[in-house]
Amino acid sequence: MSYASFKTGRAPATGARIVLAAAAVSLLAGCAAFQKRDSITVGAVPDDYRTNHPIVIAEKEETLDLPVGSGERGATASQRASLEGFLANYDKTAAPALNIVAPSGSANSAAAADAAHDFATIAKQNGVPASRIMIASYQASAQEIAAPVRVSFVAMRAQTDKCGRWPADILESSENKHYADYGCSYQNNIAAQIANPSDLLGPRKPSPIDAANREKVITDYQTGATDIEQSIDY
């Protein structure tokens, strides 16, 4: 066999290897591109509602508006009940300033002023320090006959952002995203049930151990005399 024929016979095999190598490179490039697109798609899916509507601790003004009739003199029984219920959430340890703001210039301004002083007395009776009670006034319309007296204080509360945002059609789900308001009301309800917002920041100090009760529980466990068994009437 001549050199020319030998060279001609080897050429197809070399060409095939080149084609296979190019195909492999294209395949790897396609895989890399697919992985990149997949990463972008997964990364575009938003986090859950706890991330979109986080519960945060911040100062919040607690307010109570108590309408006062022009013919009233002093706090009524219903106003006292409402105010005492409102003051149940007042933190006596932090002792924030309690603001009592009565209307001025309205038809009921005299009655509101009397009621505001009674509200201050009720607040003292419910544990608010006298030095933390501030009485002020605001300008009201002369036509108002039952302008309210506003009682307020600032306290630390667990809360979320305001619900009710609907920037887009919730039926549009082509991107597989939660709609903007998803989980907001749930988070707000959870935040409203937290009595001590500091519990979200860390655990409290453990309370002292009841040694007598612990000994009784361990003794009952060791002897098999549980409260449930003792309560069953054979």
C-alpha cells in the first residue's frame, strides 16, 4: 500500500473524531447553559410569606377615642369600662407617657375637659404614675357636639407591614410567585397574639424550680401512681 492510499484511508477516522469532539463540546455548553437558566429560574421564586411579611418589633401608638356628649359631666360608666380595658395593655414597668387630649372650641369642650380629668384619675387608679399623665387639647370644629377625648401611649409591639396591597392580578401566576398580600393577614394575627415582643428576640430567664413539686412528680413516676390513675374510679 502506497503512502498516498494510507493517508487517504486514515482521513475519515480523524474527521470523525473531530466531529465527535465538537459534538461533546456543544453538549457540555448546552448543559452549562441549561444549568445557568435553571439557577436563574429557581432563584426567581420568592421566599415564603415569613420573608415577604416579616414580624418586626417597633414602637406603636395605642389610641382610644372616647366620644363625650355636650350634656355629660365627668366620665360615664361605659367610658370607664372602655378606658380600663385599654389600660390593661399599659406596661407599668416601662411607664410610657399617657396622653389625654381633649377637644377645644367644640360644643362639648366643657364636658370633654371634665371627662379628661376623670380619665386621668381612672388612669392613676389603674397603675399609671401621675407624673406620666399628660393632659392637652386639640382644636375641634365648633359644630362638633360629641368630639372625642383621645387617650394614647406608645408601646413596643410586634407587627408586620400593612396588608391589602394588590399591585397585580393574582390570577397571573406564570412566574410561580406568591401574590403580594399572601400570608400578610396570617402574620398580623400571629403578631397581635404575642404578649411580650421580647420573646421574639430570645428566651426568658428560667423561673426557679419548685423542688417540692418536682420531688412529688418523680416519686409518683417511680411508684407508678400517676394523677390519671388516681383519678380513675375502679
